[in-house]
Amino acid sequence: MTKNLRGMKILFISTNCSDNGGGAVITKRNLDVLKEIAGTNNVLVITIEKQRTKLSDVVDRCTKHYVVGLNSSLVKKIIQISKDFDIIWIDGSFWGRLAKELKHNGYQGRIITFFHNVEKYFRKRNFFQTLMYPLYNRPIIKSEIEGIVYSDNLIALTKRDANYIKKIKSNASITILPSSIKDSFISDKETQKNSSEKSLLKLLFVGSYFYANVNGLTWFIKNVIPKINVELTIVGSNMDRLPFHSIKNIHIHGFVPDLGVFYRNCDAIISPIFEGSGMKTKTTEALMWGKYIIGSHEAFVGFTIPRDLYKECNTADEFINGINMLSNNKPPKFIKEVRDLYLEKYSFNNSVDIIKRMLNL
């Protein structure tokens, strides 16, 4: 066990981390890191979930910037119990308003706000939301700014997100905490045998039914798949809703309890992601499994990967040419250098060390 916080108490405020998306994976990672450092009994979790909206909630959203399930009664509860905690970890910059409320009500402890994304850039606006900007995105962006101003420590996944924070508060105390996951790698030499030269290249996409994943895959299937000869497997929560089941050599699965067999059997990971902020958990997971990755620029933001271990593609022609090259010269199903990179920079233990340094332990 790592050196702990000597009995200090931490209040961890988050969304439900039992979901299956990448954000929930990072939330659980953050919670596990704090429990590892401080001890499980010293960390109390308050889970904020979206409730049926009342008129008073709409008013509070516009005037007080209470968003993503936050409401007056929850804020009051958090303020009341805050005096019992030395550290309050706000796991989401959309709740930045909490930092302001706590400071204005005399909280003397340390407030840490974690940025899963920069909400200003992450929030997708459809036509209706653009028209209703004062109700939809403005309160979220304002709350995020308040978190930057009133938090003692700010944590970002990438330098790109940290640069935005610096624009709001030039002297902000920012820690870069890259994406990481607990190691669930299990070697299976039988399934990791390299494909024969005559077999189709087996590509894998892992991700939940989230707009950036759906948009990227839809683009890929329409613009790239017709011009390559591969086998594509798609796995992720609710991904079985995708309308591509009838396309030859495309296999779609919803949530599965164990991704290991899919990772071990594929030749490479694809990640045609063109939207979002933060880092992509799917990239971290691919590194953990020692896989070659072919993806867009967005898929690799925040990662430092040697050029020979991945390929960046941002147009249909680049994906087509890159995948055809892989078909002619298949990468190993397990690349030790890729897994070693995960262990060195994107493992759970590395995250523990970063937070310990931030807390001066």
C-alpha cells in the first residue's frame, strides 16, 4: 500500500461510474487512485445523477449554473458536510460551480476539479441547442469557468486542455494526469498467433454508442470499408443499435463482459474519431493489449507513441492506403513495445504516482 494521507478525509463527487463508457472508466480510475492513496474508509462518494427536471431546476440552471443533475438541495448537502473533509474532489468540470459555492460558504480545505474534457469544446450543439444556448450550453461553460477560478488544483488529461485552463486563469495550478486503466491483460498464445498472409486483416473498434463513436464509424463504413477488403468487428455498449449488420464482413456486438478475446484475435485497432476533447480510453486499452492502432489525430491527442507503433490517418484515402499496407504486411497480434509503453506511461500505478506528487506525498 502506498503512503496514505494520514487520516485525511476525501469527498469524491461524481457521476455513476458503473456505466460502460470511457468517461466512467476514468471516473472509476480516479476513485480507485484516491482509495489507494488515502485508504478506502477515508473516501466518501456522492453520486450525482440526472433527475426529472422541475421549473426551479431550470431557473437554477440559468442563474446559478447548476447542471448535469446538480440542484439546490444537493449543493446545500455538500456544503453542510464539507467541513468534515480535508479534500473535495469534483470529478467533472461541469460542476465547477460547486467550487465557488464551497469557497463562498467558508470551506477551508482543498478543492480539486478534474477535467474529463473541456466542456466548451466537448459539448456538441445541434440546431435546437444553438438556438437555446442560454439554457443548454452557456450554464455548463460558465460553471466550468467558475471551477477554474475557485478550485485549488485543476487536473487535465492533456496539455491541450491545460492550455485552455491557462487562458482562463494564467496562474492556475494544473496537473496533467493522462488516461490510464487498471491492467486486465491476460496473455493467450493460441489466440495471439499471427494471422496467415492469406486471411483477411481483422480490425477491431471498441467503444459505446456515443455520438463521436457513431459519427466516426458511420463515416468510416461509408467512405473506407467499400474500398478495402477486411473483417471489421465492432464491440461496445448499445453498439448493436448500429444499422450495419447486413454489410459483409462487419460483425457488431453490444456490451460484452470480457473484451479480451476480441483484442487477442484482432490484427489491429481502428479509431476514426474526429470530435471530442480529453483523451480516448479506447487508445489506452489498445496499448494495454499491445495492439497496433490506426486512427485519426483526435484518437492520439495526449499520447506519446513512437511513430512505428501506430498510424495516423485523417482522410478516407489515408485510411484506405494505410489499411491496405497493413493487409499486405500484417503487424504482430501482440507488440511488446506497445504494452511496455502502457506500463510506463498509462498504467494505474503511474496515475497513483502523479496524484501523490500533486498532493506532496
